[in-house]
Amino acid sequence: MGVFGIFWTIMAIQMGAPIFFAAFGIIFVGLAIGQAIYHFKNATGENRMSLLDITEANEEPDPLDRFLQKSAGPASHSREFQDDNSEHGSSYCPYCGSKVTNTAYQFCPKCGKALES
């Protein structure tokens, strides 16, 4: 991508094209360098940024989580597992002992093991 941007910029300047064609090439090269740095850091880094988290927060934290959930507060992290206890009965996971607030759950929100019906 960067080589194409350099080629584009040089050719646009040599042909005498309007300045925005050369500016497009320079922006294209800048984006290529930025993407290369981002992906290299993400591929070799310890805490990788991802669109889909397949690990829990205690295994590998997402570096962007602290910025995206700062305004939401501490309770927002487990919001999907919280329900009104008066409407739904609550129970405990037989494997890890964590509280399961909704009896409709088939798997434990903490350990992921299948719950008994």
C-alpha cells in the first residue's frame, strides 16, 4: 500500500496533475505507515486490541476498554448478566459458586460451564 502511494505521488507530480492528486498520495502513504505500525504492535504485543473478545478480562484485558467504558461506570462490565432478582429467581453455579441472577441461563456467566436445569 505504501509503495503504491509513493508511486502515485511521484507520477502525479511528474505529470503536472493538480495538487490534490499528490496530496492524496501523501495521505495514502501516511495511512499505510499508520496501519503497519498498528498491526505490527497488535501482532507482537502482549495485550492485543480486538473487535471480538474471546477471552475474559482477567485473562487478557482489552487496552481500549478503559477508554470506551470510562463513562459507563464499573457496573456496566457485567450488565448483560444482571437482571431483576424479584422477577427471576437467583441461583449459584455448582462448579465455581458464582451467583447466577437469571434462571434462564444455560451456562454460567463466570466459568462458562453448563448449568443444571
